[in-house]
Amino acid sequence: MVKTSPIQFLRQVKQEVKKVTWPTKKDVVRATIMVITIVAIAAAFFFVVDSIFGAIVRAIFRY
């Protein structure tokens, strides 16, 4: 395993960062909206499922 100096490591990091294709603002906004929408849908789904199971459990323990 070859050891590199900290300065050489930082140079390599700088070279690699230049190769990165950064998303545009439009892409970031679109992805953020999709994530928020999916999280809201999942939260609503689990709320409904939890409410149903809670009602079933309450009905069972009433008897």
C-alpha cells in the first residue's frame, strides 16, 4: 500500500472534485419536491394504517 503525503492527497482530491458533474438548480429543486411529496404520501399512508390497526386493537380489548 503506497502512502501519499497530505499535500499530494489534497491535490488528488481537487482533481477528482473537478470531474464531478454537479446538478443544476432546476434538478435540485425537482428532486427536493419529489422527496417531500413521497414523504408526505408515505406519512399519510402510515397514519391511515396505524389508525386502522389502533381501532382494531381498541375493539379487541373492549370485550
